[in-house]
Amino acid sequence: MNTSKLRLQYLFHRYYYKTATEQERDELFALISEGKHDPDLQVLIEQTWDDLHIEQKIFDEQQKHQMLLHILTATPVNQPKKGFIKWIGFAAMLTVVAVAVWTNTKLKPDKHLAIHKKQQAPLNDALPGSNKAILKLADGNTITLDDATVGTVATEGKTLIKKTADGQIIYNTAALTSSADMTPVLNTISTPKGGQYQVALPDGTHVWLNSASSLTFPTRFTGHIRQVSITGEAYFEVAKMPDMPFKVKAPHAEIQVLGTHFNVMAYDDEQVMKTTLLEGSVNIYSGGFSAKLVPGQQAQINSDGKNKVLNNVDVDDELAWKNGLFQFRDAKIDAILRQASRWYNVNVVYKGHVPDKEFTGRISKNVKASELLNMLKYAGVNVEIEANNIVVN
């Protein structure tokens, strides 16, 4: 057995039996994050799992192998900071105390926890969100887009509003022939909590709306500027029209672009509005603050007026919602649960203080709420689902 394998085995068992020093834990996490020890890690986890003598194991064989697969295919995350429980792509099953940290994975609870959980009543649950939205026309009429059939769902003048087979809405202005036809009116697409939607605007710009968000826009862009307004969160891929800049109005700022890809997060219940640039350039204006972003930068408009621009942000984190993931990096528990509240259409109730912990990790948004919350529970957060509430004790 080579030296690195022996060292991994030593550190693993030190951690497993809760005798590892802080330096040894950091060394173990660093080795795991390298990814090149995955086969050895799998053997150690399998041996540890099979050595457990528990009358009622919480996970069956299929679930065990799914977790092992998730562990070994998870994207490595940053090494944990002192004082915080981190989700790591690694499982250590303890028989005395359940310890769980994760990146798209679960860890093995201990015997006492297994017995305790067996005595609990089954938890309520909440299904993940889906593609659903309401389209409000200029005359005030509304259309439930998720119930609408594929094809033309409405007309505004001679602008055809169509629903495609993949569920997005497209504004088709090809039938416009006269200046009277070209008079624009405003439409609004709103997603509820538990919803998301895509729309192709009349100029070819594509917009993805996150849960509890809205987009207001004209049925035809005229004049010298293309202007829309949003609440909540949206990702834009703006069609390039150099002679007609594109402007997004958010509650606390304006963003002006020519043709670019960017994400705007401007929820009312978040203290910071974030604009993250992936491609091209954008100008941000908020009161006396202004900034021109280049790809990889993020403008943060704070409610306390302390605005700033961050460099080299992880755009994958910011776009995880669009790509079907919850993805967190050093995220506070209340920030995670605000996202859960919007996606699962539930309320969050704190009984006592908010746990002062940070988490890093990811999991599919297509799972039930209980699976997301189990990640928090295994990491030491006392959280349950009761009726339509996520309750943190």
C-alpha cells in the first residue's frame, strides 16, 4: 500500500472515531477535494458502512450506492473554514454521533439517531416547483401559461403570443404591416412561488424567470431604447442591437446593455441586489453609484447603501437556479431557506434564533423539500416541515 493511501486511511479512521486533530481534519478534507483518491475513499466508506451492526439501517443498498456515486462524482468545493459546518463531497458514518457534511450527497446517521428517527411520525413534504406563470395582457386579462396548450395563446394587435412545445412563450411580430399595428402595449409575465418560466421577447432576447418574479415588457420595441422591468430574479441573454440599447429597471437600480448575458437578483426580501455578468458588458446605475461590469464581475446594491463590485465571482453559483440546482457557497441558513421558501412555496418559521452557520454544497432542485432539508438536518440544523411551513427550532 503506497504512502498516500496509508495516510488517507489513517486520517479517515481518525476522523471516523472522532480523534482527529483540527490539522488532521483539514488535511483529510484537502486530500478528498483533490479527487484522485476516489477509489480508495469508496473502499473505506464501503468497509465502514458494512461494518455497522444496526438493526434498522436508515438507507437501503440502492440508496447507499446512489450516495456513494454522488460522493465520487460531486464537484469539489472549497476547504471548510474554522467554526462552520461545511458540506463536502465525502461521507463519514459514525456509530455514536451522526455527522453529515455534503456536496450533493448524504452522510450515514448513527445508531442512536436511527432509533430516534424510527420513532418519529412521517414528515410532511413539499414538491419541487415547475414551469408555471401568469401572463397579464394590456387589457388586464390573464392567461395561466402552464395550462395553455401549445400554439397561439393570445394576440396583442397583430403580435402573436405563442407557447412552444418546450414550454416557453414567444412574441412573434412578423405579421405587423402598418404603423397602427406597431403601437406597443405592456405585458407582464409573473411566476408564483414554486414556479419558473422562459420567454422570448419581440427582439429575440431570451429571459429566464425564477420563482416569485415578474417581467414587464412591451409587445414591440420602438424608439431608441428597449426597456423592461423586473422583480425577483431573471437571467437575460440580450439580442444584439447596437442602435437600440437594452435597459432593465429593477427596484433599486437600472442596468443598461447592448447585447450580453447577465443575471439579476432583486428580491424584496434580500438585503442585496446582485447583477452578475457572464458575457459582454453592462452599466449599473443606482442613485449616485455607477459601475461598468466586465465578465466575471458582480455589482452588489446593498440596502444600507454600501454598494460594491466583486471580481472573479463564481458564475455557476449565480446561475445554479437556472440550471436546475440549489448551489451554495458559504451561504447562511436563512439565505438557503429563503430560496427553499420560494421554490417549494412554503413559509419559514424560526422558533428561537437563526442558526449561525455557513454551508457549501449543491443538490438538484427536482427533489422534494425533505431531501434538501435532510442535508441541513444531518449537518446539525434542527429543521422540520409542518403543514406549509419549514420550522427551524
